Amino acid sequence: PTIPLKQGNVLNPPQAAFSTTTQWYDLSFRCEVDADATRVLSFNFRVGGLVPPGDWTRRRFPSLR
């Protein structure tokens, strides 16, 4: 999944995730970029728990199987 920079210079999505070859994991992050969106000024993240396979469709994740 791709998260666009909609307005301003901070990405702080309410719900993000990343995958391994077999699982999806919740992810929260905040990324601040410069005015041209060419340099990262600050970045922090926290890896959350496993996303249950039953939630993948609702969250529009591609199948990993």
C-alpha cells in the first residue's frame, strides 16, 4: 500500500501495515518532509501486532498466499 502526502509536510496515517512473505503487521508512523518533499526531516515508527487474515479483505490487503 502507498500513502500519499495529501496536505502539508507530515505523513501520519491513522492505519498502516507492512507484510512479510506470510503475514501482515500493523504499523504506526510519523514522517515529516521538507517543503519540496525531497528530504525526510524526522521519522519514527512503531510495529504493532499481527493483522488477522480475516481483516485483510476489509483493509484491502493483497493475499500473501
